Amino acid sequence: MVFGILSAAVQVVLGALFGFLAGGPIGLLIGAAVGTLVGAVFGWAVASAGVYAPDARGIFLFVVDHTWSLLNTVVGAVYLAAHLIFGHSLDRPTSAGSGRVCVVEGVSPRYATTIGTVCAGASSSIQRHEDVHIFQGRLLGPFYIPLVLANYVLFTIAPVWLLYHDHTNAPINRFTRYFEIGVYPHVWNEAIAYRIQGTPPR
């Protein structure tokens, strides 16, 4: 419960701060309102699933997620809210004490997706892969999302991965495969995660 309340409070303060910087007193009110909505949803998930264990590791992960990796946590909180709006359900047993918020349903039936500490659609067979993304976010903090987005843009417009791509077993023979088989598994965060667990799509 304490972790959930603290998480929501941090997001309210962050929303108010950004709102004030962007639009003065009116912006502060708007930012605080947005922070309250997103923070309340995320805080509820953290508290109801017992995401952070009440031990040294749980406290450490909570602090990292709400300081250095706060940008990832906030974007993940928005992602979680979108899942809940679409009727997706919180996976409490998998979330409990794990340091991550798990959602049963994913964006796509073929892939799990992790943003910040929110992991959607993962099964036990690929959870370690998704946990790599959570670790990457915690390690790189505010630089993680910009670096991932920059790599997607770079590999989309300048496909240097074609030089080392496995053309025999994973041919790029349709437009959709350019992204699904080409860009996606070659961006740095996915390439690292697939080396640790999983097989890139073919």
C-alpha cells in the first residue's frame, strides 16, 4: 500500500512540475490532474499486486524506478492505463514481488510488450526477455526511451542491419517483414534481449 501511495504522489508532483514549467499556474493544475489520473492507476496496480516486496531489493527497485528511471515509469504508467481502459487485466500473481507490473493481455497476440516496468502479454517462456528490457530502462534511466526510438528511426531509414541480417532463414520479401523481421529484432535493446532469451521472428 505504501509503495502505491508513494508512486502516485511522485507522479502527481512530476505532472504538476512539468505543467508549471510549460504553462504557469494553469499548467500546474492541468499537469497535477494528469499526474493524479495516471499516478492513481499505477499506484493502485503497484499496491494491489504487491509489485515491490517489502525488503531491501524491493525498496531499491522502487527508488530506482521513481528517481533515475522515472521517465520510463511514467511512460509505463500511461501504457498501463491504456491497457486497463481496453479492459485488460492485471496479472497479480506474476506481478507480486517481481518489481514489474504485469498485464495478462498484450497489444498483439504474437508479441509481449514492455514499457518501463509494465509488461503486457508475456508468458513464462519469454518473461526473462521482457525483464531484460526492464533492466535496460533501469540502467539507462532517462536515456533509454530516446535511445530506443533513435535506433528505430535510424534502422528504418538507414537499414545497416541488412549487412549482417540472416537473409537465408529470414528473407525480407514483403513490406511488413521489413519492420517485423528486419528493423524490430535488430534494434539494440531487442538484439540484446534475444541473445539472453528467445528467438527473433522469422
